[in-house]
Amino acid sequence: MCRVCFGRFCGMARFGLVGLIVLVSLSACSSIWLESTPSPDPATVTTATAGPAESAQVETSPPVPPPDPYAKPRADMVEYQIRQRDVRDEAVLKAMSTVPRHEFVPADYQGQAYNDHPLPIGYGQTISQPFIVALMSELIDLQPGERVLEIGTGSGYQAAILAQLTDEVYTIEIIPELAERAQNDFDRLGYDQITAKQGDGYWGWEEYAPFEAIIVTAAPDHVPQPLVKQLADGGKMVIPIGPPGGYQSLWLLERKGDEVLRYNWGGVRFVPLTRTE
Ligand code: SAH
């Protein structure tokens, strides 16, 4: 059965979705982020001078986090690129407002992290445009406690967004160097809700199936049947389908028993889903 949903797509077309969704393929290097552990402000530590030494009182105020120079660009990104393009799920908007996207892009591109386009992450791959990350996250309608599988970890940013929506995120990346870098970033930033591995995501992750949601961030030319099989009844998959190197259609698939409903969300451009030989 094939159903096509036009309402939202028309809304998106108003904002020029097709022209916006361009994934570039450039090479780049990884970002480095050093978390500082602020020491207590000396002015807030007081030691009583009267009375015996063992009764000295020490008052400390909680450490003040350093100001986030990206707070404003991130808030603007959410307002102008996402909310105004009709993404309305408050949990998704909150996730996009929270996750530090600049931590997932190479150092050379951090200044562009909140711009309205994809960015290179090395190895010919890209981190998706913020709007596409938000749209795909909204389409799968993830609820807290549900299991989601992502194919194409890349920078790890999409997985980090999903980790704000549920605490069971599984993600697979085929390029070993990217898989390793993303795992390091998950560790460094404390995303322990994310379980990641290197491998060919075409086969899904049988060990943790079924998944209430599957999100595929590289484009195959057909729907991988192992992924359909690992979708829970009532589960949703969002996946770009089309020729490698060209434009694809973004499909939302919804499993209802043995039936799979299909909704076309219009033209997108993703890097190809590659396969291990
Ligand atoms: N979700 C990513 C976007 C990454 S681009 C992010 O938030 O940054 C797509 C990624 O899919 C690339 O890193 C690419 O190497 C990976 N990929 C391509 N084919 C794959 C496959 N068969 N299995 C797993 N990952 C794959």
C-alpha cells in the first residue's frame, strides 16, 4: 500500500526544502573540545576563624559553567531554520536547542556549525543540515524509553539529538575512523545512552531488534529488507531512497502488522549508503 502525504510537504516546499537539502562531500578533520573543571571561586570560600580548627566551616557555591559562545547561534538556528519551517515537536526543538552541534564538527568548521547547510566531517562524508536532522527526528515520533536505530553515525550529531528524546539509541557507522571518532565524542560529552558500533548498517542490529524507530542517514537505492524486519509493529522508519550521487526521496515508512505504509516527504540529497564487499 502506498499513501502519499502532501500537506506537510507543501508546507516544506514553501520554504524551498528541495533547494536547501544539499549534502556536500569534502574532507575535513575532527574537532577537539576540552572540558574544563572550574575550581571554586576563592571569594565564595569562607573559613571561620573563631573556635577550634575542626569546626571550621567551608561554604562553596556550585561551579559556574563557562558562558557558551554558541548559545545565540544555536537559538537562532532553532527559531529561523527549524521552527519557522514547520517543525513543531517541542521535544525535538528542545533537543536541537540543547545539543552542542559545534562539538560534532571539525575544528575548522566550528564557526559554521549552526549555519543552514551540511558540513564536511572527513572521509567524503557530511553532517546533515540542521533542518533535516530536526525533520527526520520529528517524523519518527520517538517517545521516551523507545528504542531507535540509526544507520550512518557520521559525526554522531543525529545520535546525540536522538539521545535527548530517548535513552536507548543504537547507531552503526561503516567507516572505522568515523565510528571511532564518534565513540570518542560520545564518551567525552557523556552520551552513555548511545550504543555504537562499526559495521554495515544494511543488516540492521539484530541483537537489539525490534526498534520502535529507525533513521537512515545515507541513501540506498531500495529499502533494506533487514531494516523493515527489525521495525517493531507500529514502528516508523525514515529513509532517503534513490540513486547514489543524485537526488532521493525522503520516505516515512510505518509498519502496521505485515503492511508497510509509505509517505513521500519530497526531494533530498544524501551521501550513498555504501556496502561492505
Ligand atoms: N547522521 C550523520 C550523518 C552522516 S552522513 C550525522 O549526524 O553526522 C552518512 C553516514 O553514513 C556516513 O558517515 C557514511 O560513512 C555512513 N554510511 C554509509 N553507508 C553505510 C552503511 N552501509 N552502514 C553504516 N553507515 C553507513
